[in-house]
Amino acid sequence: MTTENAVQQATVLAVQGVTKVYQMGEVEVHALRGVSTELYEGEFVVLLGPSGSGKSTLLNVLGGLDVPTAGDVHFRDQNLTRATDRELTLFRRDHVGFVFQFYNLIPSLTARENVALVTEISRDPLRPEEALEMVGLWERVDHFPSQLSGGEQQRVAIARAIAKRPQVLLCDEPTGALDATTGIVVLDVIERVNRELGTTTAVITHNAVIADMADRVISLSDGQVSLVHQNDNRKPVSEIAW
């Protein structure tokens, strides 16, 4: 996606002048300091930066998991900053898929049943089997988490996130608990979701190599956007020099 195309694309999520301050006892922690940025329809964005730079806080604000101390957050024409708790719940349920470093699967449920938890409350979901097939786990649908490898569990978590057909997929260090080889498999799945479903995708990482697969890279430092890089030569995961 070129810069010109990015401008022409519809803005799906936007934060404007967002600040987030946490109170830790008597100490104020400024996690975000006046951040303004956008996510465009169908693009793949990497949020890059060291630990403590504000990446996860920004992702949580974008996904309606946290509210800013100051500033505005918009999902298309909806101002999420002014949304009620119920409206934020509906926003998360209907429009956003989350993938975290740890898989958060229910141990007593099969892969199919873990995904069905989402499809049963979604308006136009994929079938659990469809979502699991998309992440390459068709033959593991009836396996429990304890019968799956770490990479397979993360792919179940991705299937669960995409089964609702979200407009936005937010991934917080999705390969952080995996070895390099398995991490590449997981990133390949996330890339495929972005390409085939057209889901606006943002991935948090501290691994600069992953930035090669993004349309844009938003670098954060000390709670601020330090650099936005348009990647006109986005590479598929298979072509990145790991």
C-alpha cells in the first residue's frame, strides 16, 4: 500500500491527542503522551518499540479495552471516547478481534468449542470449522488445548478472534511465547487473514524484522509516536530474512 493509497483508504480507527495516565500509588505513570495516529481499511500495521514505549496501552485504547485520560478515539464515525460501557462492549464484540501473547483458551473445551464461544454471540460469524481451517487446524478441531502445541494453541486463538469476521484484528506480541520457527507460522496465518478477509490488522512487536511484512510501521518511544514509516515493498513472511 503506497502513501497515496493509504490516504485514499477509509480510516477505520483514529486516535487524536490521546494521553493515558495511570496512578501507581502516589506516582503518575504517563503511558501515552498526546498520541495521534490512524489505522486504514485493510492495511497491515506493525507497532514497533521497546518495552514500556506505550504499544500495548495504545492497542488497548484502539480496541476499547481501555479509555484515554485525554484525547479522542474514533471508530469510523463513532466517537468511542464518549461511548457508554455497553456501547464499548458492543464495539469490541462486533468489530474487533484480539490476539494476545498468551492464548487464553479454556482447557476443558476443544478447539472447535473455544472458537464457538465467539461465533455463538456474533452477528455474521464464520463457522468454527471454517475459522480453524483458515488457520490450518482442520484436523485438530476436536483436540483440547493440552493436546496442542503452543503454536497450534495460538492459531486456535487467532481462529477465535477472526471467527466473528472483525473489521479490526489487534495482536499484542502474538509470537512472544513461541520459538522463532513457530512464530513464523503464526505470523503467516495473521498475514493470510489480513489478505483474504481484508481485516485491518495491527501487530505489536519489539522485533524490527517483522516490520518488513507491514504496509506501515508506527514506532513508539516514551509514550509518543516517534516515526511513521510507509513500507512500499511489503514482503510476505516467506521472503523475510529471519
